[in-house]
Amino acid sequence: DIQMTQSPSTLSASVGDRVTITCRASQSISFWLAWYQQKPGKAPKLLIYKASTLEIGVPSRFSGSGSGTEFTLTIGSLQPDDFATYYCQQYSSNSKTFGQGTKVEIK
Amino acid sequence: ESLLVESGGGLVQPGGSLRLSCEASGFTFSAYSMNWVRQAPGKGLEWVSYISGSGSPMYYADSVKGRCTISRDNAKNSLFLQMSSLRVEDTAIYYCASARAARGAFELWGQGTMVIVSS
């Protein structure tokens, strides 16, 4: 199975900060990567698919980049609503694995 | 509005069985592939199983292979997960999630149903 590794596991930041989360795949997944946001007690929400395509309704401060094995999620200017846990997911293979998550906390 | 609603969770003893359901509304269910994803308490997301819009193929995570069967009834806009030989480590919130394509991100999620495996 393809392993997905996110870094960091936890990130402390302030409102207005630019935040970057990295996701690495154990083998090439081309651009078949998604990013999700999850808040406590809620289901995950799709933010980005195909590595860099913003889902409808997602604010433009979110962006994604990368291909192959290395990907990033960037939040251009962190807002109070963005404090949450973020997951990457590869859907290149039949087994659609998630990263372990990155919790974005208030500094 | 597109919606997924899971049901069927509960408390079950180790070795027991449970059938989860997911009812879809607001979209053409048969056109979407479907997945089950679970989340153990305080842990991350774990993909469990996939089924195409037509009902085949199906794929499973190694952790549930041989113990779980995914199925769907497109006439009733419903997705199922039959779980057997349940283990304590299967305790989790189980979400169903839809994807626009066979190879697609999960754009719609249900609210989840809790499965607790305990004696």
C-alpha cells in the first residue's frame, strides 16, 4: 500500500499567518491527491482535489501544489475558522490511504 | 441538497456482526462510487472500503479484508457495510463518502455512525 506522511503533526500559528503543510507519498501518485479539513465532532470536508483544484465554495486562501510524491497545502492568511485538523489522501491506487493528520492550533 | 445519512452503529461484543447503512439523497446515486472511512476515538482517518457506481469492483483495506463486505442497492439509493468477526480495534466512527469518479476525491460525507466493540 502507498503510505502518506504529513508534517508537521501539530502546528501553532496566529490569525493572519501563512501556513504550509507537507504531505509525502511513498511512491508516485501523479496528482491524485486530496486535502480535507476536519473540525471536532464533524465529518471531514473536501478542500482540494487533483493536488491543486479548489473544491467549489472553499475560500481562495487555500491552495495546493505538488505532483509525484511531494505535495503542500497552503493557507494564505489563517482565519479563526481555519483552526482544525487537515488530512491528505491519495486516491491513485485501489487502497485510498490518508496521512496521519496535521492539527493547526492557535498560538 | 445532496445528503448522506449513516445508520446501524451500536455496541457489539467482540466476534459479533453489524450491518451499517448509508442512505443517499439529492443526487444520482448510481453515478457515484462510494466509500467507507472510519475514525477511531482520538485518531486519524482510515479508508475502509470502496465500491463502484455499478457495484463492482470493490476494494478493502487489509485491516478489514475477509471480515467486511461492501454492497449497494442503487434502486434504494443505499450503501451497506456488513461487518463480522468484529474486534475491539474496529471501534470507530464510520463515515460513508461519495466520489464523482471511480478515481475521485471524497466530496460528500455523512455525519457518521459510531461502532463500539466491547465485552
